Amino acid sequence: NLTFFFFFFFFFFFRSAVKDELKDQTATYSKNPDNFYLLAFIEIKKHFADSVQIITDVAMDPYSSDGHDGLVEGDRILNDESLPILGEMALAQARAGADIIGPSDMMDGRVGYIREVLDDNGFADVGIMSYTAKYASAFYGPFRDALDSEPKKGDKKSYQMDPANKREALLEADLDFAEGADIMMVKPALPYLDIIHILKENYDIPIAAYNVSGECSMLTAACQNGWLDFEKAM
């Protein structure tokens, strides 16, 4: 049977509907059983269990009143204190029917932590697609503008990767691979074809690429102006 993949990266279709009153510092709504995206997973699996795989996203920012991927204290992101929150979020998604968990938060150690949480709760068969090389990129701009998801203060450069740093991608990949990632992702895609290549050369697991909003916007704008042929460029 043909398997269809529902990519809910950053809860693309749902996240904009999370109202501010549902957000708090610890992203409580992310694990609420009445959360609309968890209910959507349950309904999808109810009707298409044999033909659909659901790949989710794990990060605090859709549900955080601070707008960051980890727990905020003053001007700091608390890495280790964020892991239990991310683990609970991943577990809630697995219970709702997720087949593959996609941690996009870039907290250190989160792949191993989530793997342990899933295994301890009977979800050893739920895979992990790690956002391994997620660069701090201007190409996320259109997405953040559309969903009003900019951090309330500061930026994400302290936990996302330096766009000029190639060596860090290999370090992050070593850690994610050792912690049990089943798939590793590079984000954005087109500016980092060299990173995609070097990961594929060094690791015997699937390497994924994420074409982000800015990449899509550039292509769309160029085609609307007649500078590129959309079908050929795509």
C-alpha cells in the first residue's frame, strides 16, 4: 500500500490557531489531551491507520508565552530543564498516534531523552526524526511573520546553529546518531546542500531536508515576476 506522510512540521496547519490565552511559560497546552492537534491525530488514525503515517514536531515555541523552543529564565534558555517538557510533549503525540517524532527545538540531549521516555512508556516502535542541523536562518522570516511567532525577546541564535559553521553539523549529528535518531534533517535545505551531502557520506540512516518558507517565497516571487519557470525550477 502507498503510505502517505502527513508532515505537521511546526504544526503547520494548526499552530496559527493556538490562542495566546492557551500559552504559558511551560507550554502546558502541548500535552493537553483536548489539544486540537492531538485530537486530529486520533481521528486520522481512526480512519486511515493502515495507510497513513503521522510525523509530528516537538518544540515549545507554538505553546510558549515566550515564543522560544526551550524554557526561558531571564535572558537564558534553560536546556536541561526543557527536556522533561519536550519528553511529555513527545509522549502525548505518541499516545495520540504519531509514528515519527520530530524534535526541532535544538536543545542538547533531547533525542536521547525523548527516546528513553518513549521506550519506557511502550512506544519503542515510534521513530525519531531529529532536526540535526537547524541553522539560525533569515529564511524562516515569512513563516514567522505569517504566524506571528517571533520570540517575545532575544532570538534563537543561542540554540540554533551558526550559518557559517560546518563542523558543528557533524558534532550535532554524532550526538543525535548516538542518542538514537532514526532520521536526521538539515534545515534550510538549498543553502546547505554541502551539509546534506556530508551527513549522507558519514551516516547510514536517512537524511531529510526541509525547504522552508523563505526558499518557497523566493521561488514563488521569481516565478510571479517571470524570471523563472515554476515547474522547471520546482
